[in-house]
Amino acid sequence: MDDNERLVEGLPPFVFADTKILILGSFPSVKSRAEEFYYMHPQNRFYKVLDRVFNVSLYDASINDKKTILKKLHIGLFDTVKSCYIKGSSDLSIHNYVVNDLRAIIKNTKIKMIITNGKLSEKIFKKNFDDLVYMACFLPSTSPANAQFSLEKLVEIWSNALLND
């Protein structure tokens, strides 16, 4: 462990009893932890993708407006990792992690689909929740670090998953 690495707690779940789709990241960025809400790094394409998929205006919305729109869409947000050692916002540095209790979340909601946002979320999900894989769809990350996918390609892939359930 180096000096810039520390044990960090993630964010609480953003879910409701009527949540139908749960989108799981790996662990919130420094910016998201500071703002106390998911996908708040301005270069993350998450809200741009959802804007185009659902024809809404999440990207420029306030956090309260984001919450209102997501709730109307029956979309919940959470992470596979509850706490971990991490350097900055780098998924590659995550280790000694503890997973969130996703089974309890699912049990108390109407979730019928789980989307993992990125490879690390997918890997941790498959390793720890093999009994829930039947509900899951593994999608490419909206992170700016995932330069392999253009915004247009992400919109296409995410649309196919979210609109064709």
C-alpha cells in the first residue's frame, strides 16, 4: 500500500421500492464521493448515454433533478463494491474490497434487470453474485477511461439492453 491509497467507503444505494433496473458501477469516483451521488465526474458519459437512450435531460440537471428523473424511469444506482483500498478514482487500484449486499436490495424492490457498468463491476458481480447472473446484462463502461467506445457506440449498446428487455 502506498501513501496515496486509503480505505474508502462507497455511497448508499439510490433505489426505491418500485426500482426495476439497477445500474451497478464498480466504485464511485473521487468527484462522485465528494458530490455524494453517482457518476458526477463531468467526463463520465453515463448521463449523456441515458439522455440519448431515454430522451431526457440528466447531464446538465442538478443532483435533485437527476434523482427525480431516474426515479420516474425506475432506475436505481449502486456499486458492486461497498468499501475498498483505492488510489484516487482508479478501478485498477481497487483491492481488499468488500461487496455491497445486493441480494437485500433486490429482495426489497421490483428490480428485474441489473446492468453492470464496466468490466470491473462485471467481474466482481460474477465472482460474488453468481446466483443473480440471470438478471444481469454486462455493458461497457461509460467512464472516460474507456476510450475504446465512442458515445454513439455506447448509446447503441446501452439502448439495446435498456429498451429491449
